[in-house]
Amino acid sequence: MKNITITDEDLVNGELTKQYPDIEGYFDCSFTNITSLEFAPQYVEGHFSCVGTNIKSLRFAPHYVGASFSGSCTDITSLEFAPQYVGTYFYCVSTKITSLKGIGKDYLKEVGFIILNDCHELKSNMLGLMLVKGLKGIEFDNNKEIEDIFNRHLSGERDILDCQEELISKGFKEYAKL
């Protein structure tokens, strides 16, 4: 299939009713009343967007997104079940995530950039960002000092222990956890 745009008319009680196959283009269920990504495609060659929806979890999100993934303006509290691979940008703006525990190991193993702006609940376990293959930078407007520390280490030798030591020495011990 080429491109898929989901509307509220495609949903029953906020859920998809059929399994979507691999998508060569984009899959967009943004600004609908969708509550679950069950039956969403597992492979999307283009962009995947679920912006402004009622989802609370990324369970059933695609494993592979060739371009960008946007899960902004949702009620998700964790990135568990996020894609393994995202080709360019992973947007998670204005969400309720509290931790990045498992990032780079259990999910988001490869991505170019991660945007975490307006995630005011995110208070711990960001060190795993250093494990994400291909990560060139992050945006984290909650604390520009933390953003700068990560971006400096991501653009350098990517020494996870040096990054952890700097976070701890600057008073960001909770963020310095995997």
C-alpha cells in the first residue's frame, strides 16, 4: 500500500478494525479519537504520525519507520514499544513520558534525531541516548544544559561513562541512569 490516512470514520470505539499491511508511503492517524495502535502496520517506509490522539501507549507501534515518527501531543507515559528503527526524526513533544529507561537497548535502537520538547514529566534515565545508533542530536527544552551535555557527547567520541560523569557532576544524577 502507498499512503494511508485514518479518520474517525475508520475507527470503531477508537480502534482500528483491520490489520494494515506494510506501507510504502506514510501512515497518518493524527487528530483522531484512536486509543490504540493495534492493527497499525509494523513497517512504514515513509512517515508515521499519531499526533494529537488518545493513545496512552506505543504498544503495537511499527517496528520500522523509514522517515520520521511523531507521537507528540498524546498521553503516552513511556517510550516502551517505540519503533526499533526510525530513519530521521523521532518526535515526542508535549507528552507525559517520565523516563527513557531501555532506550537504545529495548527500543529506538537507531534514529537520527530525537525531539523531547515540552516533556515536563521526563526526569530520569536519559543516559541510554548514548546507546542509540546513528543519533546525531537531541532537543530537550526542559533543560538546555542537559541537552547541551548530550549533544556535545553525541558529536564527540560518544563515551557513555564521560557523559554519565558530567551529568552527575552537574547535579543531574537521575538523568545519568540507563
